[in-house]
Amino acid sequence: MNVKPPSNAIPTTATAHAFEFSQVTSSAGEAWIDKNLGASQVATSSTDPASYGDLYQWDRPADEHQKRRTATITTLAVNTTPSHADFITATGPEGPYDWTIPNIGDVDDALHSAFFARTDGSGVCPTGFNVLTECN
């Protein structure tokens, strides 16, 4: 998962959410985290499992569901903060990747998008960074 900070908040090195990272800067001046969220190291190849990182469900806070060792269930959640840390794998009516029951108050995905855009550390990214929601 690539993440990018806003231009006014560019840390040089930080630790957040028990995730250590360094910042790299592209030739265009954009700052990035040097590895996937939750990865223990920068990738040495495309088949390096230590660089894969975590698997977040859209709009779901870090509650341990994102860890690759987490148990899975097939029951859809009734809200975006389930009372368990299982990864939800059910195919819902909205498509194969919907982990919540339909129409839980975010029909147009505005709340989902806002959650991943957070830069204050309350989302899945370290303070000053956010998940990209579109690519150039």
C-alpha cells in the first residue's frame, strides 16, 4: 500500500503504530514511506514475504484484522468497527470485497475515503501520511 504525506508534513524518520519506517523522496519531490504498512523490511524482490505488509479492509481501523496471521470469518460486519479482529472474507451483495452489510451509512464511500485520507495518525498511516486514493 503506497502512502503519501501532505506537502506540509514531511517527517524524516518515525515510528507509528509499531511500524518503523524511513522517508524517501522521489525526483518530483514527493515524500513516501520506504516500505508497505506493516512490512518488516524494504523489499529485496517481488517474492520477499517480509516486505508484503498488512492487509487492511477499507475503512476499518487497525484492530489486528490486518495482520496476515489473523483468523478469517465469512459473516459480514454490521458496522465499520466489528467487535472482533478476524478478517472478513464473505462475498456480500455489493461485490466480492465488501466486508460490511450493504448501506451501513456510506453508500457513496465518502466515509471510507475520508478514513484513509487521515493524516493525524488516527487512520492506518503514521502521522503526516495518508493512503493514496487515486494514482496519477
